[in-house]
Amino acid sequence: MRKYKFIALAMVLAVMLMGAGYAYWTETLTISNTVTTGDMDVVFAPAHIAGDYDGKINLRDILDDLWEAIDDGDYYNFNQAPYMTVSLEPLNDYKQLSFEITDMYPGTGGLLAFLIVNDGTVPVTLENITYDNLNDSKGLRDELNYIIHPLRAYELISNNGILNALFNELFVVNHETIHCDTFDEFITKLNGLLSGVTLKPGECIKMGDVLFEQGGYNIEMPAGITSDALEEATFSFDLQLNYKQGE
């Protein structure tokens, strides 16, 4: 009987010892995974964007100030014609521009000047340019002249708190000023210039002569127009720049 008890106790002790033999410390390595998506944000900014600001500049925080600093009458009425007015107003969270020429007459016109800025975190490519909401009461659109200024790309930077869109020229798309006699030609030429152009974050496009600081395009009524049929005419359209994610 004692022999069996001894064997039983020995087996229990052996099992306990075996368990102790398999005990070990543990340590866990953890990899935290976080994925954030980029922001595709293309906005319109005024052609004259230079200004003095303190610290790091967030473009969206100062867009209102930049637009309000532009004097429509002095800038967009490029030949300072009396009796007519030219205005440019950003809409739809800076993604739309309202350009209006009021009381135009032969020999006058307006200048639409702007920057197209990639204010997001991913590259963007202009896919195409389209127009919508065309309103032409008397066939005025093909009686006007359209002038597209040279197209350049710049890096939008802040140097010691001074924001400047013309500090670092990246590339030139078109050196020459283009004159268009019809509205369809204007849209086709503008499409050919801008389609396929890619902007990295912080880059912008400006159409204009660097020396004279003109930008965008002109819409002019030729001085030779004498027909009374075009009096009190209305011509309006929405120009849409359609962007996609770039590479």
C-alpha cells in the first residue's frame, strides 16, 4: 500500500514538474496601422496673390482677403474705359468665378485674371474644359474677340511670411498670346493649352505676361462694330475646368 502511494505521489510531482518546465515569459509586439486619404482641392485665387503674412500660410484662410484686395475697376477694366464696369467674384467655395462686363461698347473689354491653385495634398490633372448655361440673346458671342495670354506654372510658396505665386517658375506651356475670332475657337484653344497639365500640391497655373502682370483672357468688342442690332445684348456662360487625380 505504501508502495502504491509513493508511486502516485511521484506521478503527481512529476506532472507538476513537467508543467513548471513548460512555463515561460511572454512579450507581444504590436504594429499600429493607420491609413489616411489625401485631399483633392483645386481653387481659384486672384492673379495678384503676393502679400505679407506671419508664420505658416494656409491659403484657404486668406483667400477672402486676397480677393477683397483686388480693385475690379482698376484691374479687370484693362483699358480703363469709362461708362462700363467689370467685376470678378469667387463663388462656390472658390471653385467658380463670376465674371461680368456691364455696358460694354465697341472698343472696350474686360480682363479675366486668375490663378488655378492645387491647394490639396495629391497631384491633379486638368481633364478638359467645358462650358454650360450659355445665354446669347443676339449672337454676340461670335462678334467679340477673345485673347488668351501666355500660360505658366509656378510654385506657390511662403518666404519668411511673404506669399508669392511668381517666385519660382516651374514650366511654360505657351509663350505666345493667342487671338480667337469666335467663341468655339476660344474654347478649343483654351482646352488645348490646359488639358493634360498636372499640378502637384502647392503649384498653380497663371495665364499672363510676367512683365505686364496680365493674366487669364480678354473679352473685347472690336471698335469697328457699328450695328445697332447688338445694343442691349446679353451674353453669358459658365466655364468649367474639370480635374482628376494626377500621377
